[in-house]
Amino acid sequence: MKTVQCVLQRGKERPVRNRHPWIFSGAVDQIEEGFEAGDLVRVLSDKEEFLGIGYFNPKSQIVVRMLAFEDTPIDEAFFDRRISQAVETRKRFLPPDTNAYRLIHSEGDLLSGLVVDVYGEFLVVEFNTAGIDAWKPVIVKILQKHFPKYSIFEKSDSDLRKWEGLKRSVGALTGSEPPETIEIKEHGLLFNVDIRGGQKTGFFLDQCESREIVRGLSAEKRVLNCFAYTGGFSVYAAKGGAKEVVSVESSESAVQLGRENFEKNKLTQEQSVWAQQDVFDYLRATQKVFDLIILDPPAFCKSKNQIRDAARGYKDINLQAFKILPKGGLLFTFSCSSYITPDLFQKIIFGAASDAKRDVRILKKTSHAFDHPINIYHPEGEYLKGLLCEVF
């Protein structure tokens, strides 16, 4: 792999010295000629001080993604060390009776652009950047060493690939093709997951800990799960002893999987009501009273210029939820939009509570599960925010 040199503009080296993994195009003064997207790059200050090693892509706004801040060889042994560290961390913190989790979380595991999820005996991988894509054969080889009996399926189809100048890449890399659905276990509960056609890599693994919170809150409650997808929160609520769980989801295929997941966990259909419709419409029209409402929408905001419209959307659904909750009712509300900061999200919920004229207090704040670590030098990695609120 070729290595070139990149010199930063004067005064632009501070974030790199602070170990931030991204360098934006405006910070680069000069780059050695003859490079290709994905080549390794030695990053220097304007005084030619060594700052670290990353990989370069002129097609991306983030032109350099750092791999190391020490002068170390970037080779197979380097990636083996990083992946081995990620594997050991998951072994330490993996909950019992769980065989689905995130193994590698991009910047959170110091491997910018790489995502690896474990589903039973399948690894689902995303090579989201040109630099990490160039190391695909090496990374697959290392993953095979750690998981010799597992099949590896690539699902590199996010918008990040397009922004990096890469084509979509989906298919089996080793082992067998995945079946239509794979059965996984999380905290002892069973779920069917469609890793090929489902959202993200098939399941919202980052909500593992929040789902367990819902199980503990649901006894004898009437629960509304909005944006239910395949019923993760719904199954946990029912297993926690909910009187009734209403799941609102617009996707027919997701609803079908959700019904199957109730059956897999030997839950009664009397506990489960599925409403295949738009959440905004449901919240405005329902006459039901709920003790616990869960709002876990998809990302309303995927760029900075969408923040204002996204904030309106978040405020609207939370306003409608506050309106229909009784005193003592709980709202567990989330945002997975990285551009909606935790502070902004709390302000949005404040606005919704104020417009609903309800007394509301925050009982708990949540974030990613343990297997989605946040690099302390990369606050942008904290995309998932959760607030457990009580109307009182």
C-alpha cells in the first residue's frame, strides 16, 4: 500500500494533536502527488512535525481519517491488534444469553469506516470508506481467524459509500449465503433478523440496553411502541408483563417479522396489537390511554441543513405523546440523528412538554449499548440519545 505525505495549514493541527480522527478538506495545505483514494498518508504540521497516519480520499469532505497518532507501520499486524482488542472488549461485557452484538464500531474501535456486527454465526460487515475498503482482504482474513466457523456477509450499501466515491457492495465474502432470516438471541429473547434486506444490518443492536430497561418498566402497563420495526421493544415489554402492547409500524414486512417474534417468544396474541400505519397519524387519532410510550424513530436528520425540519418532526411526535399520557405515564423517547446533539434533543423535548402544558421530569438518560463505544476524542460518534420522562 502506497504512503504519501500531507501537510496541514498553519493552525489546523490542533484537532489532530487532540487525537480527533477526522481531517476536513479545508485543513490541508498540500498533498504529495501520485496518490489514489484510500492510500495511506503521513500527516504533518506546517512545521513538518509528524502528527499521525491515516488514509486519504480527495472525493470526501473528510479527506483524512486517522488510524494512528504514533509513527507505527499500518499493516496486517496493526489491524490484527485493533480487531483483537475489539473482540476482547465484547467478551468482557457481552450480556448473558446474547449472540447478536456490534463487534467493531468504526471510530469507537479506532477503525474509522469499519462496522462489523455479529448475528448468530454470521458476521455482517460494512466497509464504508475508500481507505478501509482497500484493506478488505486483510480484515476478512483476520475476522476468519477469530471466527473460523462463521460466514461473513458484506452489506456495504450506505450513503457513505457514495460520498466516498465507492459503489454499493453486497454479498457473501466467506461461507454460506444468509437465509431469509436468522434467529438471534438477546438477553434470552429470540428474534428473526433479515440481514440482507432489513434496516441497517438487520436489527437495532444499539438499543439492547434500552430494551432491557423497557422490560423492567412494563409490568401491568399498557404500552405503545412507535416506529416498532420488527418489535424489539414490543417483545421486551410483553415479556416484562405488559397488559397490552400496541406496535405502530408502516412496513408490512417488518410487521410480519414482528408477529413472528411474538410467536417465537411464546407470547399471546392478546398482548399484541399491530397497527400498520404512519406514527404521526396514529398519535393524532388514537383514543387509547397508555402508561408507557416508546418513540424510537429513524434518523429525521442526515445533514446539517435538515436540522430545523428534523427538530420540528421530533417535537411533533413528542408533543402528541405528552398529550395522551396520563399522570404517572412514561415516555421513552430517542433520537438517532447525529446532527441532533444531546443538548438540542433535550431542548426539543422541553418545547414539546411546554406546548402540551404538562409537568415532565427526566428520570434517566440513555445512549448506545456497550458494544457501540464512543471515542472520547470523537464526540460526533454519540448519535443515539434517549430520555426516559415521567408526566407528573
